[in-house]
Amino acid sequence: MGKTLRTIYILGFTLLVASCKESFLDLKPKGRVIVESTNDYDLMLNAAGLATNGVNVSVPMGDEVIAFDDYFSSSDTRGQRLFKWDDVIYDEGIFANEMSTLMANLYTYNKVITEVMDATDGTEAQKKSLLAEAKANRAWTNFMLINMYGKPYQAATAATDPGYPIVTVADVTQTKFTRASVQEMYDFIIKDLTEAIPDLPVTIRTRARMGKTAVEELLGKVYVFMGRFELARTLLDAAVTDLAGTGAGTTLTNMGLYDLNVTMIQGGTWGYNPTVVASTYFNAVPNQGYYTEYIACRQVSTNGWSFNASEFTLSPQAAQLFSSTDKRRNFFTTRPYGVTTAYPLAGALRRNGPLSLQNGITIAELYLLRAECAARLNDTTTAKADLLTLRVKRMSSAEAVVPSGLTQIQLIQFVLDERIREFALQGYRWFDMRRLSVDPLFSSATYTHSLYSATGALSATFTLRPERFTLRFPEAVMALNPGMENNP
């Protein structure tokens, strides 16, 4: 990506250092940021911008989403094209924000990785911990990138499927980049995470920082996306142990699942009022620094599709997945933003909160990932127990119980449906659709989007083609890198 990456690095790092304390900046020589002490590198990883990634590209691509033409036709071009699974998302000369932000963050992580062990002062253990954290963050960034621009992982073809360039240096003058294979990228991600775990603390200072528990969950998720469920389960078991504080140390004392039966009811601790939020939005949940379900916060700080945009809504079919007492349903309303009447299609729901889109590492997903691994390994007891751990915090105790008599495939499907219930219109579903497209149990599934008129009549249907399980590189990137292969 040549000049494109160089431009992204320069702009991104300029913004990053502006968000840090000026005390660690020393321009020697002019025009270069010199970071010297261990504390300087620690502050770099503490920068607010690293926890905000701008990646909401997958929200309109999940099959739980529908649209209404009276709002859809006036929405931004990017969102329309993503919803239609178009080949070209960005016009000539326009760069992808989701790529730009992640690449800017990658510069910071590579700088810490290549330099921190030579930092002045600080102990060896402190330096190794920062090195490990930077590697973990680099792995998370690469995992996002490969799941946007590389094919879904398939062992038989991963070695030849084109992936994403592996960038290991913090050098804005670097001009030659080539796409690594999907296998090479996954191997690189696994290496970073495996090397990071031994030197990371279980106790973290802030939710914006990566600790051992978060990295164990992330590596488990990587293995789930590779279909390696035995390996995944080992890591997820370790994460659950560390989360409970029974491992080598304790995590933050205020980590845990919220009980929405207490927080998301009228008059509850979050101040939920269905009358007030019916045509507006709900944003009274604790912010990222205090939200106890975040193990590592990575988010889109302002996501209109979660509060005041009306073009993308939850389909009636997906809405029916919620049981009658499921308090996650309270994050949705039947009305468009600022409108007093409901959508013209019964069952269509607009997500009306919270304001941010969380796509980092959460306790809820930890239990869902482990439940899926258990179900796939035919451990029904653990799968049901993990599901119940989450569901009892979301609905009544009676409805939280997983139905009896499910076959193995039905139990796996139940977990996948639970992921929709937990993460509806939050961008998770498209990533699940990608991995399921190469899963022998679910590869025959087809995915469609429905566009409805202002009267609720079906006006258009879009079918996801296999090629669009990957995003194409923007033409602006390809123009600067004529030798790089684009996705079809």
C-alpha cells in the first residue's frame, strides 16, 4: 500500500501524540517524535485514540439488518453500498476509515515493539510487559484487518488465499508492501498473542489496556475463527479462571456481567424509561472506563446506527429471537428516530443505544465463545452452563434456562442465535457469517437483505455473493500500489 500506508502513519501518529501528555514529547531532530523512557512507551499505549477504532463497517452487512427506503435513500453512500454488499464501497480518491484508523494504531504498536526493550530506566519486567501488550494490540488490529480484507480462514486454502500485508516496522518512509497469505497472517497473530501471554498482568489499570485475560480470550476467538475448537477452549477456560480471580492474580474488582433485570427496567439503576426513549435514544449506560463487562475496550465512540440513524433496523425475524422477558430488547424501539409512529413493518426495531459500538473484548463474548466450543465438542453440560451464566443476567430465571432435548447442531445454533441477541446491530454478525460460510455445518446457508418501501412493501432484495465475504481495497489504495492484487 506504499504511499497510502505512509500517509496513514503520519496523520495517525500526529493525532495520537496530540492525545498524550506533552511531557514525553521531545523533537530531536525537528519533525521526529523521540520516545526514550519506559514511561514514555507506557503513555503511548495509554493514548485515548488507541481504544477508539472507527470500525463500524460490518454493522450494515449482518443479515439481521433490514432497511426502509424512505430513510435508506437519504443515507450516506458508504452505508448503502455496504448494505447492498456492493463490490465498490468507496469512490475514487476516498480511503477507508476503518483501514486508516487501524493502520495509524499499528504504527504505535510497532514502535513500542521495536524500541521499548532499549528504553531508558524502567525494569526488565516493565519493558517486557509493555512489549507483550503492544504485541497483543497488534494482533487484535491484524485480526480485524484480515477479517475484513482476507478470505475466511479455511485450512485447505489459507496458504494461498491472499490476506493483508504484515507490517512490523514503525517507518513512515516504507514504500513496498505485499499481501501476506491468510495463513501467514493468522500464524503471525497467533505468534504475537502466544508470546504476549506470559508477560502480561492479570490485573489491569484501565479497561483501555490489554491484560492477560483479554489476550487469552482473543487467542481463543482466533482459534474459533479457524475452526480449532479444542485449542480455543483451553484459552477460554484460562480466561474464565483469570476473570474469576482464581488464577495467578486477580483482575479488576469491578469486572462482571450487568444484570439487565436490574439495570434495564423502568426505574432501574440506569434510569431506563421506555416512554422517553421510544423515539429518541438511550445512553445512560456507564462509559467505557467504568463499564464492567469490558475486559479490553475497543470501540466506535459515536455510532449513529446505535441511536439516531433510522436507515438500518433489526429484522422482524431477528427480533423474534428475543423472549418476552429479555431485557436486551429494551435497547430497541419500534420507532424511527424523532418519529412518534412505528415503522410500517411489524417487528422492525431500531437500536436506540448505547451511543458507542463496542467491538473489543467482553465478558459476554467470553462465555458465548466457550459455550460454542463446548457445544461443538459435544460437552452439553458446559455449553448450557455458560449460556445460563449470561442469559440469567439478561432475562427472567425461568426463560434463561436453555431448552432441553436439543441435538448438537441445534445447541450450536442456539449459541449462534444468542450471539445475535447479545450483539444485534453491533457488527458481530457479518464476522460470524464469514466464518460460518466455510463451516461444513453451515456452509450451505444463504444471506439476503431486504429493502422495504415507506408503506412496508418489499421493494428490493440483495443476496450476498461469496466474493463479498471480503471487502475490496479502495481504489485510492490500489492506485498507489499498482502491483498489489485486489479482491475480486
